[in-house]
Amino acid sequence: MSLRESPFPNGFTEALHTLGWGLVFPCFWVLDRLIAVCISTSLERNRRREEECYLHPLKVFFGFLLFLLLFIVSTPFAFLGFLFWAPLQLARRPFSYRHQVTTVEMENRNVGWEESGRVTFGFVTANVCLLPDGLARFNNLGHSQNRAMAIGQSIIQGVSRPHIRILIDSPSSCGTLSPSISLLPQSGSMSYGATDAQVQGGTDEQTVEDVLDGELPKASNTGALRTLGKAGDSPLDVSTLFPANVDIVCLEEVFDKRAAAKLTEALGSVFGHILYDVGVYACQPCGTCSSFKFFNSGLFLASRFPVLDAQYHCFPNGRGEDALAAKGLLSVKVQIGLDKGERRMVGYFNCTHLHAPEEDGAIRCEQLDMVTQWISEFQTTTRQQDDLVVFDVLCGDFNFDNCSPDDRLEQNHCLFNDYRDPCRAGPGKEKPWVIGTLLQQPTLYDENVKTPDNLQRTLEDEELRKVYLAPPVSQGSAALVYPEAGEPWVGRRIDYLLYRESTLTDHCRTEVEEFTYVTQLAGLTDHIPVGLRLNVTL
């Protein structure tokens, strides 16, 4: 079964929706600029130090007056458009789908799988904070449209390169280092575990200021991996590039529709199947005004594999400002394109974004219950007798970690009895090589974290991680004693990539080939993307 690209049942409904949103959008855009002109990122404040001190207050004052006037003028048109737009949400499918022919040839890592009896799959997840520009600035991130183009280009640069592993041991406090062999010649001039090419490549390094000004990111010279530890029997890596040959990318917080369109355009050269604008709008549940959704779920999925089925569920228990977005679960079934006898290989991929406020652990646990139930129902209704299920992955921004005392309720949820977390040693205890995925927002543009190479070096140094990664959260007013004696310091890891075997076809066995922290989006988001590569024995 192929998905219909338009989220509306017919062209007339889609045209009415386009008309309604066309009337709403100018007011939406002006309101966004009104907020943006009043809020500066730390990067912009640093830039202004070179300007005359009176210029910025004048820009804010006159910009505020201009956008306020335009907001007043555009409001009647927005109200008229809202009368078209809101009722049509009842007819809208909760996602848009784009299928296009890819133009970038990717390496096929599953050639000869019949002889080896093994297939491999790569996945990436990242929270990219692509809210409307005014709201993104509350997270010290602006220029959402330029960031969207840069993020899309960065992903393509990483995933479309040849899969060449360069394993280099680095000094680190992340645990015992595993032996590794560099594919590059060693030299006495090497420092900090880097190759000569890496050291020399920094002379013409592109700055985050260039990227935010609209210049697309330049290709990295090496993108070498540094082995920090072991995830099972496979290396844990920190890489300046996204992993090569990724099959499915899931992004969170792609709330802005224009940013989603730019990502779709950029990623379409490699990923032929994209689900975007995922979620519901207006009054939800339908016919009630108990919870009005101004934003979609923010979920965005790009797949190299054809999507056979897709289903979205909206969490009904959001609260406060989090309830303004239609956070939920997106589940897809994809066709791998390989057959074993008369059985076709398929995979299940699920992505979510849970409730954000730290104090609402009970809400997140309820949402994990829903995630477990909805995944089970989706797989029950879509699984066919001749399907050979080779992976079942769950990923996303869970908004809790496995080291904070404040998150103990979520850490002990039964979902982790079903899905395996490569980074987890047990409830409330991370494996010694775990780093963390949430950056401190005020320091996003500090020299130590504003470029991929610098962020890579920072993640390898425990003392620097304490400065730039978000620390664990204490429970209530209790003083936080962390870490325990003899244990490494671990930052908050709220971005997860989980997998399970219990739902795979009999005799399929899964092992982790590599788990990767990606620094390529340094300065473009406040999260660190993570990648997972699975080997499946048939």
C-alpha cells in the first residue's frame, strides 16, 4: 500500500486550506518578527559589541512599532482565514508525505547478505529546535530558516559519504579504551588523538556566524571517529560528521512549516520518502475546545525505504505551554527492498517527543504507557503473514535522563524491559562511556562548542563536559551528590535510540555495530544528535 502525498482527501479541500493558511500566515509571520526583534541570542549580543551602543535600542524601538502596526492590520485577515483553516483540520490526515526519486547514489552495505546471513541498518535522531524564529530565541537559537537549510545540508554531507571507519583512541575519562587501529599513517605531530589531516583542516574552518548568515556548511575534510569506549562489543564514537549510509533520520521540534519544507527539499536527494508536518491542529480532541493545538508534533521522518503504513497518535495529557503543541507518537512500517524466499523484509520505526517540564514525571510515564500500547496496536494491525520483520526501533526526545534523581519514576518504566537502551546499565545508572545529549543553552556559541571539531574535543574531556552539558537534576530540594565516588560525570541524556528483538521474526538476532555522538550541528541546535547502527543475523 502506497501513501497518498496530500494530507487532504481531494484538491478542493486542499485549496480551501491553502487559502485559509494564506490569510493567517502574514499575521503569524509579523507576530513572530515582533517577538524576534525584542529577543537577542548571545551570538547576536557578542556581535553588537562592535556597533555603536545606541543603534540596537533604536532598531528594537522602531522595529517593535513597525511590526505591531502590521500585526494590527493583518489580524482581521487572519481571523477570516482562521474560519476556513480551523474546520478543515477535521479532514486533514495528521501528516504530509513526499516521495521523490533520489539523486545521490548511496553505498549498499547489504550486498551479499544471502551468503553472510546478515543485514545492517543505520538510524539517527536529533532535536533541532526549529521553532518559529521568535520562539527559538528563548532557547538562544535564532535564524530558524537558515538553520534548517544548514541542518539539511549537514545531514546530507555526512550520510552520503563512504562508510570508512577511522578508529583513534583518545585520552578520555569515559572508561577503559578499547584497542583500535587507525587507517591513517601515524605521525609524531599528532595531538589529542587527531590525525594530521584534522589538525591542518582547522585553518579554514567555517564559523557558525557564516552558516547563520545563510552560507551553507562546507564539507568536512575528514570526519574521523574517536573511540571512547564500548557499546556491547562495538565502539562508542564521537564524530564530526553524521554516520555514513543512514537509512532513517528522525528529527524533533521541526515545528516551523517553512523550515520543514527546507529540510524536505535538502534531504530529498538521499531520502526518497519523507513524512513532515506531523500532528494535528486546532481543537483536539475534535469538537472540543479543551486543548487548542497551535503547533504540530514537531516530528519529521526521512527514510530511504518505502513507507508501507504510517500512523500518528496525539498525547491527550499535555499540560501548560507543552499542550499547545501536538506532541505524540509517529509509527511507520517500511519495506527494506530485500526478500528471503517468498517473504519480504520489513522494519518498524517509531519516534516520539514526550512532555517537557522537569517536574511532570507522572505525565511522561502516562505517555510512555500510551507509546507502548500504540506501538503494539500498530504492529498488530499492519503485520502480515509473509512479513520478515528485521528491526523494531523507538527513538526521540524523552525529556528525562537515566542519571537524575528527579527522573527515577521514568527510569523504572516497564518500556525499558521491552526495548533495549545501548547506553543504559540499569535504572538510574548509565554505562561508563555515556556522555549526555543536552547542551547548556547560554554557552552554545562559546569557542569550545561552536564548531564540530571543538565540540568533539569538549565531549571527550570530562571537566569541559561539566561546563557545557546540562547536569543531572536533583529530586525536590535535596542536595545533589553526583557523581558517586569512582564514577564518571555524565550529562543529561534525553535523546534515545532503542531497539528490541522480541517482535522480530523468529531466529533474527540483533547486535549493536556502533553508537555515535554527532557534533556536526554545533551552534545549530542545543542537542547532540545520536546514531545507531544495528547488525541483524537472519
